[in-house]
Amino acid sequence: MFQRRHLLIFAKISIIFSSLLFSAPAWADRLVTDQIGRQVHIPDAVNRVVILQHQTLNIAVQLDAMDKVVGVLDEWKKQLGANYVRLAPQLPNLPMPGGLTKVNIEELLKLKPDVVFVTNYAPADMVKQIEDAGLSVVAISLLDVPAAEAVKLNPSVKDEPAAIDSGFATGVRLIADVLGRKDQGEAMIAATKKTRKLVADRLADIPADKRVPVYMANPDLTTYGRGKYTGLMMERAGARNVASSISGFKQVTMEDVLTWNPAVIFVQERYPAVVDEIRKTPSWQTIDAVKNGRIYLMPEYAKAWGYPMPEAMALGELWMAKELYPERFKDIDMQRQADAYYKEFYRTDYRAAQ
């Protein structure tokens, strides 16, 4: 009797253990914290992702993880520039089940993604719709701010350098972790730190009142003020952002630009038509930058976006500093710098991407 009772107890324990072992799929999951403060369950092995944010898509390309991307945002060409397809030739053939602020849930479900990346300011109902369909959603901001601010397009940022540096590193590590590319993510962060030190050391003695006044021209008189990476990019390149009185990404007036009278105007590579517009429109002609021919279309790697990009930090800040202070950087060959970066992270040289 005693032996039989022990055998029954042992059998019950075995059944309970077996049920726990085979009915707990959560054991095969892991938790990550996204950049708006949400804890998200994702599979241990992520093999299929949809990316509805161009910044994350750009980083995924550099992490050599496009074999896992099964869908992208519908505005990728507008946001990354038409030339970007040379760095990711598969993009035109990928499904586009949504964008920065919208999603077609039926089309998304057809792709069976393990994870869906969205921007930090994706509408809450859009995120809920994706989650209610049983999919993991990871929001990326590349900015370290409190959760209440993290969901905004133009968040309030107290310490811009700290928020952007910390948020960039956290965001790259999160994307790299989800995509199984941790080593590549760390190499990317290291590349930005190396260039940052070079530029900072050479510009350290320039006082604020001697910095070159610069305006970042976007379509429809939109530009970047405080709280966006572009302003920090200018600051670290030795410039003074003339639009620093505004917050975030906003439209200004021609009267504002005339009052600011920048000595240099930069235009992002994805907006070449803006350069022609400035050169030909009469209202721009009294501005110092226009009179002196100092309107520069930025190279592809100098992504002066509201969000920090690895190549902008590793190459763009150096390029901008060299344009503003050529004598201090006359030994720097930007073609060589760009080729080295592109070979490591885009697996091509920069010349081939022109």
C-alpha cells in the first residue's frame, strides 16, 4: 500500500511537471522594454519583422538584418530618399502594410511578423489594433525622455545632448537585440563615439558668439528647433542653429528666416528641389547665405533628421564641421571616411552609392 501510494504521488508530480513544461509558451518568450516605456513580449528567435518607421529601417539595413524584414512603411522612398534603394535593393519588392501613423491590419497579418516596429508617436489606437491582433509591437524614439513625453512628435527635452546620446544608444541596442545583431549594434555605437571625440576636440575653443549662424531648410519652410537631433548636430559641428527659438519640427515664416539671416543654409539630401527654390525665389536673395553662395545640399550620409542616425553621428557631424571650418579639418578626407563607414555597415563603398 505504501509503495503504491508513493507511485501515485510520483505519477501526479510527473503529470503536473509535464503540463507546466508543455503548456507554458511564455517560457519561450522574453521581455524587452521599448522606448515609450512599454514592456513587450517577443519570441526568443525573431525571424520576421515589419518596420513602420524609416529610422528603424535605416538602422536595420546597416545591421545587415534585411533578411528578416518582410514589410516596410509605405513612405520609405520619401523619407529615405529615392537613392536609398541602392543600399537596400529589396525595398521596392517588399509589402507596405502601413506607415508612421496608420496600418492596414489585414495586410499586416498576412505577413505573419514576429515583431512590428513603430515610431514613438504612432497613435495609441494603431498600436492597440496591432497588439489586439496578437502581434508584438516595439516603439522606437531614439530619445531618452519620460514616457509621457516619449509618445509625442515634438517632446519636451531638458538636456538635449544627454537625451539624444542615451536614447540613440538605447534604441540601437534594442533594435539590434530584437534582430539578433548585438555585435553590429555595438560597433555602430563605437563608430559614432570615435568621430564625436575628433570633432569636439578640434572645435572646443570656439565661443558661442563666434559660431556660424546656420539654417536647416526643408520643404514648405519647415525646419528643426530645440529638442531635435538636427539642432544638436549643428551645435556639435560648431554652428549656431538660427531656429533655436522654436521647439521641435515646425513650419516657420519667410519673415523669420529674413530676420535670422543665416550665413549658411544646409538642405537634406532627400530634398534637392529646395536648393533650386532658394536660389531662384526673390524673397531669399537678401539673405547672406544666398548672396555668398553658401547653400549646401548635404551628402546622403549626413542625415540631419529630427532623430539621430548612426551615419549622421559618425560622418555627418564631421562633414558639417569641415564645411563650416575647413582650415581646422583640412587633413580630413571625407570620401575616405565615408568609404570606410559604408564598407563596414552598408557592405559597399560610398562612391558606389552615388
